[in-house]
Amino acid sequence: MAAWHWLLGIGITVIVTVLNQVSSRRLTEEGHSRRRPKNYSVEPDDTCAICLEKMNPRDEAYLPCLHSFHDRCLSKLIAANINQCPKCRGRI
């Protein structure tokens, strides 16, 4: 019986590890892009909704929903496992 619990524990650990790796890869590969979408520009008064500082076109990154934030701010969200856009709550 103890062997069964031990094997079950290893199986759960492996599953959790794989899911964390897949989730992390998805967020970093698809979560945000430094490329500006076509026909999209930052307005002079745009601010990052995360840190509330002014946006600069060379520092911005985009989510799939096309909301833009500072690259460093999005990196912090991803590191904290937050998987929603701060503006529209769309999935990252």
C-alpha cells in the first residue's frame, strides 16, 4: 500500500511539473510580443495600466488582445503566473 502512495505521489509531481513547463512556455512564447501590430501606434498620452507610467514605443509589448504595456511590466505579470490582461481580463 505504501508503494502505491509513493508511486501516486511521483505521478502527481511529474504531471504538475509538465503542466508548469507547458504553461510557462505558452506564456513566454505566445503571451506577449514586442512586435507592434500593423496600423497600431501609441498615443502620446498612453500610459501603462500596470505601472501607470507613460508608454514609449520602444518599451512596449503587446498581448494577443492588442493591449500594450511595458515589456518589463508584462514580464513581471508572467513571472507571477497572472494569465489575464490587466485591461480586458482576456487570457494571455
